[in-house]
Amino acid sequence: MSDSYIQNLFAERIGGRQYGKSTAIYKFEKIKRAKRAALAAHPGAEIIDMGVGEPDEMAFPEVVAKLHEEARKPENRGYADNGDGVLKAAAARYLERVCGVGGINPETEVVHSIGSKAALSILPAALINPGDYVLMTTPGYPVFGTHAKYYGGLVHNLPLTEAGNFLPDLDGIPGDVLRKAKAVVINYPNNPTGASASPEFFAKVVDFARRNNVVVIHDAAYAALVFEGRPLSFLAAPGAKEVGIELHSTSKSFNMTGWRCGFVAGNELLVKAYGDVKDNTDSGQFLAIQHAAAYCLDHPEITEKIAAKYSRRMEALVEVLRGAGFNARKPRGSFFLYVDAPKVVTAKGGARREFRNAEEGSQWLITEKLISTVPWDDACACLRFSVTFAARDPADEKRVMAEIASRLGDVKFEF
Ligand SMILES: Cc1ncc(COP(=O)(O)O)c(C=O)c1O
């Protein structure tokens, strides 16, 4: 295709005149291609897909029924803008009942989102001027940083390592970065490490934010998916509401990724700024979806059932992977199991293959064993296994686990 004048019009932030011309293939595209190639090489074989970052099941039937009921109401048909009071009130109740965070004013301290991704893409417009820094954990979900860079901001990465319990080292940030930092973005339980925070860590984050005049954005997309105890909200930390906001989502907690609904809660001024930019960005999620999401927030037992499933799968996967030599340990929440990637694999016949990084290990797993994972080579060479693989019921899960054990049974990994 010859270049049209349009090629010369693209903004530098997406590559300018070079937009679309790069031949680099990104990680998730490589995984997709490897999956396709593996299927073509083994027609009809079962790919065990532990790469996906979304639930394998539908929203619960009662939630679908609620959507149906709400979609039939004429008053729900129009632009929702920043939402009516239904989801706001349910969010405040949810924070109190489920997370133990009282005192959230639904009118001034909650605004819905069309999913946390949308909120993370909107918030930088409210905060970031050219030259401002954002502190982002790595590996991690990059959306806030991507948009901050669109506005001329800079990203300072805070590596998450096993030695640091996958919590960022807030004391080691260079002074010149800290002086220009506007926001710190954290996410617990964490994607991809599966790590959880602690009340002590959140208290430290509040203190850090106060001392350095930065705002805290806690992406709580997996907060409700915990295997023991109650979900841990950043807003439960004393003083949190003075420094930050928390982003909740129905995507993972209620099997509703496609529905696009969540909420932002916390500091009134930040919530207002989010709402103002949001109002200039979208016209709100369909009220019927918001009301179905509100129903969910009043039914946390749905999440508890989902979390129990992931917990059961996690235990089985940890056992199978440990049997194959991986350093797997059950996380306290999320659906991600993060392990060191193997450095070498030796087949029964003695053929030996070395991996230079996690990506090569992941490619080998999909190509040779039809097991799909996501590699991360940011702070360590690690693989993310997601327990959202397709399985109909507990018996089917057992079958999948036995299948993984058998596929990995004829090789020896070195780490
Ligand atoms: C850490 C994290 N934040 C946010 C999102 C997006 O969530 P939502 O579906 O609410 O936009 C994801 C989705 O994978 C995620 O992993």
C-alpha cells in the first residue's frame, strides 16, 4: 500500500510518520501466533490456555436476569453521563460491607467507570503535565503510564521482585524523580505477580504520598478475589482518602469483563476531577449495566464462589507445577500464579534446550507442550499461569491438571 497523506498526519505519541511501519511483534501477538502454529501442527489437540487474563465463565444467571429487567425500563435508555445514584450507593455499601471501609459519601466520593482500563486512561488527563513523573510498578498493567506519556509525562518504574515480596521499594526512588512525581500507581492483588499487599504496606504508601505530595491510584481490579479473609482495600488505611483513590471493577470479581463497569472511589477532589474529564470523554455506561453491577456489589457471595473456584484450581496447579520443578507457591488472591521461568529443559532422550529469557521458555511450552502462558522479562524471567483455563467442572479441572502433569512428565527443567 503506497503512503497516503494520512501517513504524515499521525501524532508523534503513536509513532508519527512511522506509525504502523514497525515490524516488531509484541508479546501478546507472539503468543497468539504461537498458539495458532501449535494448533496447525497438532490438529484437534487441546491447547491448555493459561495465558488469558479473564474469567472462563459467564456472569451469574441472576445478574444476566437483572440486566434483562433493567434493559426493559424506558428510563434507563438514554445517556447515563456520570451515572445515577444506584451504583454510587451500592459502591459505598460494598466498600463498607466487603472491605470494611466506612464513611464513603456516594454522592461526592464515587463515580462509575466503563471498566478500570477506561478510568486509568482518563485519570492522567486530570493530573499529568509535560515533564511530570508517574511511579508505576513493573511488571504491571501499563495503561495509566501509556496515557501519562501521551500528555508528555514520564514513567519511573518500580520493579517488583520476589526478594521485595513484589511490593515496590518506595525508599529507593531518586530525589529528582520524586520531586517531579505526581502519582504512584499500585495494584494488589497484583497482575501479573499474584502478590497481595498488607495493611502495613498501604499505611506506608499513605505516608509516602503525604511526605512527597503525590496521589495514590490503587487499581483494585482483583481486590475481591481473595482466598482467605476479607478483601484488603487501600481506602482502609488511615488517611488514605486524603491522598488517593481506588479503582474497583466488576470484570474479574463478577465474571463481567465484557460488560465494562466499575467505579472510582476515595478522595473527593480526585473523584471530581476524574468525573469532569470522564464527562468530556464518554457518556457513561448504560444504566441497565450499571444497575446490574450495583446488584452484584450487593451480592458479594457471587465473588466468594468465583474465588473459591480459583483457590481450588490454584492449589491443584501449584502441586502439578511443583512436581515439574517450578517454585510455585499459592498466592493469597487473584487468578495469577507467577513462577521463575526455566533456564533449561532436557528431554528424556537427552536433548537439551537453553532459554535466554522467559519469552523463550513460554514459546517452548506452547509449541512443544501446547500449554499457553504469559512471559515477563521485566524484573525477573518469570511466567504467569492463569487459572482461568477452560474446564467445565471440578472433575474436568482434575483432568486438565493430569494432562499438564503428563505433558510435563517427560522432561526435566532447570531453573
Ligand atoms: C491490573 C489490571 N487493571 C485493570 C484491568 C482492566 O480491568 P477492566 O476490565 O475493569 O477495565 C486489568 C485487566 O486485565 C488488570 O489486569
